[in-house]
Amino acid sequence: MKKLFVLLGCLFLLSGCYNHRELNDLAICSGLGVSYNENKYTLTLQVVNTSAFDAKSSSNNASFSVYTEEGKTIFEAINKISKELSKEITLTQLKIIVIDESAVIDNLQSLVNFLMNDLEVSLNVPVVTSLKSNPKDVLSVITPNNEINASYISSLIEINNSKFGSAYPIKLSSFFVDYLTDYNNIMLTNVELKESSDMEDNNDVLKDTDNASTLYINNPVVFNNETVYKLNLDESIVLNTIENNINDNSLTFDCNGGNFSIMVLNSKFGFSKFENNNIYLNGNLKGSVNEYNCSWDLDDDQTLVKLENVIKNSFYDMIDNAFNKSKELKLDFLEIGKFIYNNYPDEYKKIKDVNISLVDFNIVNKISVDLTKQGNLRGDINE
């Protein structure tokens, strides 16, 4: 019996992996872009140029190439690219999905079905949009140090989210949840181009990429049916604050005769209760003052109290303004509906449409702030 097990083990080792595919036969995709116009999909695939990472290769090839095709379905467009490359398309190494406004507004269901049925695609892949540029242009930008464009975009999102509060990272798993639940507002990070150069649009293999543009992360965008709204910076900060995504962020506030900046050391915010159409938001922010240009004496113990009050009042104003804007637009971009849906299911059933019902809601804020002063800051600069 033992000999039989040994023999079977040897056969498995000799036969190789069951699902093994030769690397040279694969087109490894790092980025996927989808547009939808006139009942056709325009699909863009960013394909890794494996030869660019070959230690034996002396060429200075770009780390990726971009290919674009149209199709009545996403599968048809992929098959066209696969035929053109004479390779099998694989999405196992996908790093970014770029969806333009047309795909979200006009035919999101087909895209969701495609992504849910393709088990190769990781649920951790970031999903983004681009309001001013098409996915092909976004995925074609050559990045510093010839880094793969899709990986570079992912890094930009992480940096902007962790340092500035302007990004709102959404992974494919959250994208599915937002689409499938009743409150189906779709929130996506907005990736845009600076100094975008005109690129020839053709169906040939696109080996030339755009090195005259710079990628940057703009404020998030929320979609609901035909409504599209780009949040301003304060609204983005409020959203990320509620989602506890602002740790390590640097925030700047006005004070009498100047301004000051803090580094957020720890932030715990969240909706705590929904009662009688009142939504309660509690939060605590701990931070350190890392730049100070106010007239108050920072060596005075009461100055930190004054600065804490400035921050509290600023957050109260930003939250109220964001909430009032969402009521005006009838667009729940603060995701109040998600909180009610998850925590008050019976109450949620009574609400026909959270976006419309927002006009009847009130928000009640309770915020505390704890500041510390960095040791090398002076408080008498403006005296």
C-alpha cells in the first residue's frame, strides 16, 4: 500500500499542475478598463510585458502594453484581444479596474455579472472611475521608473487615502455589495490626468503608451441611477472620517490671524444610533500640532483647548454642510442608508428610498478632540 502511495505521488509530480499554463501562452493583465457607448463595450487591457523584467534582456521596453477592442459583450471584446495577441487572457494578476461613467450609468449589471462570474479576478482589486478621461488613457500613462501603471495607481490611492483624505478606496468585494443591496449608491475613487495628450484611437495593437500625462487622484464620485456627483475636499474628508480612514492624515485649520496643521494620530468616528429620524454621529480625534502660525501663545495651556475647539467646530461645520448637500441632491454619499440597513433592518424596510428620505432626517454630532504639541514648536513666532 505504501508503495502505491509513493507511485501515485511520483505520477502527480511528473505530470505537473493540473491547471498549469505556459507563461509564454498567457497575456497577464494588470489593468482592466471598461466603457459603454452606443450599445457596445470598449474594453481596454493593460498587459504586462514580461520581457521588460527579464534579467537577461538588455531592452528598455515599457513594462506594459495597452490593447483596446469593442464588442457587443465584454467577452466578445476580450476574445478579440486574445485572438490579436494569440494568447490566453488571464486576470489573476489584475491590480486595477477602471470604469467610466457610461459603464456605471448605462449598463452596470452586465459588467457586474462578468466580474462575478470570472473567478480569476481577486475581490481585493481596487475599482476606480475617471470622469474626465477614458479608461484607455488612464491605463496608458507611463509611470515613474517604468512601474506597471496599474500598480502605480493602486499606490496613489493608498497614499492619498492615508495622507490627504481625498481618495475613497473601494475594492471589488465592496463594489459588489454596494451594487447588490437596496441602497445601491456606487462610490468610486476618481483617477484623472493632468496635461493629457491626444492619443490616436485605433483597433491596432497599442504598443505606444502616453508619457505626456500625469496621473492624480481626485475626490471620490458617487453614482445613483443617472445622478453623478463629485465630492469636494471637505465632503471627502467627512466621508473618510466617518469610515475611520484619516489616521496619519495631515489636516489644516484656520485660526485667528493664521492657520495650523495637525497630524491625526487616532480617529474613531461612526454612526451610533438612528431614532425618530435622527442619525447620531459620535467621534473622537487625537492629533499632534505639527505646524503653527496662529497669534495665540502655544506655551499657554489654554491654547491647545482653543485649537481643539477650532477643530471641533470645523468638523461640525463640514459634517453639517456635507449632510445638507446630500439632502439637497437626494444622494446619500455619507452612506447613512448603509448604517440603517445593517443595524436597523426593520426601520430600513419602512424607508422606500434613503436618498429621498434624507430630507426628513437630522444629524446629531458629538465630537471630542485631544491635541498634543510637538516639542520643537514655538508659540511666540507671531508676537
